[in-house]
Amino acid sequence: MSTHVKHLPADERRAVTVEAVVDLAAEQNPNDITTSAIAKRMGLTQGALFRHFPTKDAILQAVMAWVAERLLSRVDKAALDVASPIAALEAIFMTHIDFVAEHPGVPRMMFGELQRAGETAPKRMVQTLIRHYGERLHRLIEEGKAQGELDASLDTEAAATLFIGTIQGLVMQSLLAGDVASIHRDAPRVFAIYRRGIGSAQ
């Protein structure tokens, strides 16, 4: 890997760095990941790593930007060309689950950033991601209510919060069990309950 990485263009090397951090976060406590460990995983020296990222926080900021871009892009794609708002919500739910299963280090890093004291750039990026994600959910829920597919009296804010919280709960349980694959088994059944809760009584 080292020979390959050393000869990559700068942008590609930064992307490989992000992927290395995500992989390391799936194997260990993200808070314990050092720049030395990242460089070692990539087959580089710390000096070579710091030529692209001046600090560890800069690396974490790049990781969060990568997560936001990939996740929101996949969520938007999943919501296209579906039959209805509730179908779009289900597609988003399952797409998010797939993303977590593919990158189990991502939620561990996000939870870790949100628990950090004070304001940091990576933490603000996680908060921004959650806000943008929530805006997409709000729009779909309102469309579902307008079309009579969802309960007209549904609290949109609460429904969006529950959607995100349900995914977070599934993720947390799978990480605690050490069985990320279980999230695929549980997600359809859990979403079915969520769907019944927000659906129109008609």
C-alpha cells in the first residue's frame, strides 16, 4: 500500500487518508486513533501525512466532510423516483442502514465527536449534517401529510427526530452487540413499526 499511496496525487492521497481513518474507527475507539497510527496504516511517515493535514482535527474535519457528502448524496438518490413520500422515507432509512453496515467506523466517530466538550470544526460538521438530514425528512413528512398518506395531525418535528433516533438506536445496539450485520435483519421490522405510527388512519 505504501508505494501506491506515496505516488498518488494530493487530492487522492487525502481521500485515502479519510478512508484509512474510517477503517481504523471500525477497529478501535476513534478517540484513540493517532496520527502515527493513520500514517502507519497508509505506509507513510507522519511528516508525509502532515503535508496534507496540519492537525488531527483537520483530518477529522475531512472525514466528517466525506461522511456528509457520501451519506446525503446516497439519501438524495434513494429518495428519487419512488412512488410516494412514505416510500421515499423507507428508501432513505434502508440506504442509511446500508451506509452504516458498509462503514461501521462512521457512527462511532460521529458519536465520539458529539460527546467532545466545547466547539470543534468536526463537531459542527456533524451537527450541520444532522440538520440537513432533518430538513430532508421534514420535507417528505410534510408532503406525506399533504397527500393524505401520513396522519394530518402528525408532529413533523417529532416524526423526523424519531426517524433519526430509530436509526441511531439500531446502530448503537448493533455496535454494542459487536454484530453490525444484525442491523440489516432488524431494520425492516423496526421501520414497519415506525411506518404504522406515522401513517394515516384511513
